[in-house]
Amino acid sequence: MEDFAAELAANGIDVVQQLNAQWYNEYVAAEGLQQLSPLPTYGRTTTTTLLLGNSRALWPVFLGWLSSQPEPENLKDPLDTFLKSSIVDVVARFCGTTAYDIHWPWESGERLVSMQRVATACGMCYHDGETQLSIHPRFGAWLAFRAVVVLDAPGLDCPPPERLGCLLSEREKAAAREAMAAALRASDEVNLCSQLHGVKGMERDVRLAWAALRDCVELGRDERYSDAQLTYHYTKEQAVLLQAMREHRARYAVATSLFASKASELASERGEGLLFKSSKRADT
Ligand code: B12
């Protein structure tokens, strides 16, 4: 499991939480949420399930991947493409011949999984009714869910963990209530789904209003997404993304040249001609 988590983290998916599918199924049944189908259990009494998500750590990895694409400006839905291909690839390698099923946050109908309820059922996050966000003890409101993977394998041999208690103070809740009302006022309430999760992305004032709601949560403020990440998540504007990619490339180039000059400085201090000397030594 550690190798699997490390590989996902290398792809920017730095939050991996194991649970049993049955914990989620029992929770949504107890809440009477009939619109949510149970997760598959493969006929087992406990079934290994993984909730995958990311913090701000995703952004530089994603920009690195984007820079390596032959025509980044011509990619359709680059973030979803990157996430889907990395998750599918790592999960397929990890599972080998074991059957599995990946649920994505954008699926609907019988395939709809409430990612927030999964996070609550496994005790990873507190679901806050004022912000309608899952709050993580470390990342606060700055966490997104990317997939739920169910494997045909026995799960954890223990009861579900305790649900996390409230992580917000009364002051934060009051601020969130106001911010939610302001965000709803700034939005087109009839078309909330297409405006907030649609292909087009949010207008500037709408985006700022929803970001202000997240800012009401004090926990995890240091984990806030960078301005570029936040703006891109909300607006999906290609210009924002390409600019961030160019800045990332420039930072990477500076870091690489600093590293190279430091390495050659150290080598000359030791009287070594960096690559030639060491390859000669390997030959002898
Ligand atoms: C539909 C949806 C919405 C709808 C909810 C409206 C509604 N009442 O149906 C709208 C369009 C308003 C919305 C908005 C946003 N969402 Co949304 N949304 C979803 C989605 C795709 C499905 C939720 C669902 O229908 N669950 C099924 C029901 C039966 O289960 P439930 O647990 O009872 O779900 C309810 C709550 O999720 C609640 N809810 C969730 N968000 C919001 C926002 C508002 C304003 C309200 C009133 C209710 C509400 O409404 C759901 C239906 O009653 C999930 C992804 C997923 N598959 O879980 C993301 C998800 C919940 N959204 C997310 C985010 C980040 C946002 C936005 C910030 C937009 C964005 N692009 O970043 C905004 C603002 C939310 C905020 N609180 O700040 C994240 C939350 C991450 C977290 N840490 O909690 C999720 C998990 C997506 C993800 N990939 O991570 N969302």
C-alpha cells in the first residue's frame, strides 16, 4: 500500500485513504440517501476501497506533465485528462489481475458516489453544513476528491472509525453562513451545477465569492491553493493555465542550472572533471 500511495503522490494525488466499501454503503443507507447506489462489494463482507484526492501538491506535478506534452495548448480538459490517465495507470499496475472499479467525481445516475460521504464514512474529513465542504484536519478546505477505487480484495478487519467532530468554531461558522449567502447571491442559483462544475468555468465575481467561503475555514490556511491553481480550477481559462506552465518551466530551468553549477563547483573543488572522471572510474 505504501508503494501505491508513493506512486500516486508522485502524480500529485497525495491523499489516499483506505476504507471498506461497506462503511460507505451502511452510512448512506442509514441516512436514507436512496439516490446513491451502494459501492460494489464483490460478495465480500469487507471490501478494500480507496479514496483518492489531492491538496495543492497536485499543481506543480500537473504543470510539469503539461510542459512535457507536445502541444499543451491543444489539449481538451487537460486536468481531467492528466488525473484520469495517471490514476488509471497506477491503479492498473497496482491491481494486476485483481478486479477493480474506479468511480469518478463527475459520474451520475447509478454510478454517482458522494465523495464527501466517503470521506466522512472513513473518518478522514468533517463534513461542514455551512460551507458544504469536507474539512480535512491538515488541509482544511483545500482538498479535492478525484476517485474512489473498489478492489475485489478483503478489506480492513475492524469497525468503521469514529466520525470526525466539528472542526469549525462558532465564529468561523457564522462567517461561512454569510459567505455562503453572498456566494449564492453572486451565482445563478437555477444553473448552479453548470456554473460551478460545468465545462465553462466561473465568472470572476462568482469565483471570488466561492473562494471567500473556503477562506472562512481557519484550519489549513497554509495549504491554500496558489492563486493560479485556484483561478484555473474555478475559471478553466486556458490563458491562466498556459501562463502558469511557462512560469513553472522558467522556475524549473533556473533550479536545474543552479543545481548544475553547484555540482560542477563541488566537482572542481574535489579536482574532478564531473562526468568524464566518474565514467572513467567506472570503466577501470
Ligand atoms: C453536485 C455537486 C455540486 C452542486 C451541489 C448542488 C446540489 N445541492 O446538488 C454545486 C454545483 C452547487 C456544487 C458547487 C461546488 N462544488 Co461541488 N460537487 C457536486 C458533486 C459533483 C456531486 C454531489 C452530489 O450530488 N452528491 C450526491 C448527494 C446525494 O450526496 P450528498 O453527500 O448529500 O451531496 C450533497 C452535498 O455534496 C451538497 N453540496 C455539495 N456542494 C454544495 C454546494 C452548495 C452551494 C450546496 C447548497 C450544496 C452542496 O449537495 C449535494 C446534493 O444534496 C460532487 C462530487 C461528488 N461526486 O461527490 C462535487 C463536490 C462536492 N464539489 C466540490 C467543490 C470543490 C465545489 C465548488 C467549490 C466548485 C469547484 N468547482 O471547485 C462549488 C462550491 C461548493 C462550496 N461548498 O464551496 C468538491 C468538494 C471538495 C471538498 N473538500 O468538500 C466535490 C467533492 C468535487 C471534488 N472533485 O472534490 N457542487
